[in-house]
Amino acid sequence: MAFAADFEILFERLGGELRGAPKPAPDLFGKLIASACTRVAVLSKAGKTTRIGQLIEIGAWTEAALALVELELPAWKLRRLIYEDGEWLCSLTKRPELPTSLDDSADGFHEVLALAILQAFVEARRIGVADESGSMVPRIWQASEPTLCCDNFA
């Protein structure tokens, strides 16, 4: 139980840093990778993370964020990227075949696309840790329209 609580605090801090960041930076990516990524450390020994490092080095922030999602969260897929009212919305999902109204997606919002992707990444990691620990109540979604029962009980 303390395991999940520690990660909740970590993910909340990372989310706060991402929300407050004006733009992506190598140190922000480094902190995120060091504290929230488990696969990257193992895969770096096999030389499979050099692409992320190169993308960060040249400032290709969006590509680096997408590569990080792909490497660290292989079960998660990019569901949508929307720019509206000066802000990006990034949604990641484990079930892209579901309608969006039924999906339990991980969402991130920011004025900068790469930071919106990273926020969704942190949310997906939070959901993943909660699912692994089994100590958190499952997330529910609010229906966007009234639900009707169409069963015939006669």
C-alpha cells in the first residue's frame, strides 16, 4: 500500500513540474526518465535507447516524447492529439478499439505538444502502477449522454 502511495506522490510531482514547465528541456526529460521509467534503464544497456538520447540532444522534443512512450509503454497507443483554445490534448490508451466514451485513457494537457505527451505518459504510468498494486479503486468515466435501459423484462 505504501508502494502505491509513494508512486502517487512521485507522479503528482512530475505532473506538476510538467504543467509548470514553459518548454521541454534535457534536464526535464532526464528527471522523468530517471524517476518514472523502468524499461529504459534495462534497454539502455542493450543500446536501444540511443535514439531517445539523440532526439533530446537535437531538441526534437515531440519525437523524443513519442519515442519514450513507445519504448517505456509498449501496450499503450497514441489515441489522439488535439489542439484547441491554445492547448494540446494528448490521449494514450491501452484499448484503441473502444469508443472514446468508453475508454479509460491517460490524458495530458499543455500549451506545448511535447509536454502534453509527457503529461499523458506520466498519467499512463500512474494508471499502470495503480493497476499493478491493486490497491486503488478503478477509474470510472462519466457518461456524456443519458443512459437508457432497453431490456425487455416482460
